[in-house]
Amino acid sequence: MNQHLAIIADPRYVKRRELFEIKLAAIQQRNDYWFKHRVNMTTGEYPDRIYNYFRYCYDHQHNIDLYLKENLLAEIKQECLLAFNEIFRPQ
């Protein structure tokens, strides 16, 4: 969690992180059916939110990386990874 907070404050990633989180909100909206049927493990309320399933971390070169929880639906996880790579690792 400390890395997650450090990355949120890291000026190298502010703009791209904001873009990524806009994409995450769109992913959640497209997959609303899945989140509506899951309880938020933090608050115990419905619906769950995509923000409960990821954390930012640093890779071995101290660049931003993304951790996604295993219990996130595979299709949603794939969408998140594609969005992350599009913004943080463009080809």
C-alpha cells in the first residue's frame, strides 16, 4: 500500500494516472452488471467498485506497474491491463 500512495504522489505519473482512472471508470460502467452483484469488502455495501481491485506498484526499474486482484473477472482484468499498457507503455 505504501508504493500505491507513493505513486499517487509521484509527479511523473499524475496526468497519465488521471487518464487511466477515467478509463477504469468507463470499464466499471461497461461491466456494471458484475460490480452490482458484488459486495464492497471495505464497506460491506453494494455495489462493489473497480477501485477495490487494483493497486499501483513499482516494477524492478522503479517505474509504475499495476497489480490486479485475482478475484477480478478475467475479462475486466484484461480490459484494465490493456488500458494501463495503452497509457503507461505505449508502443
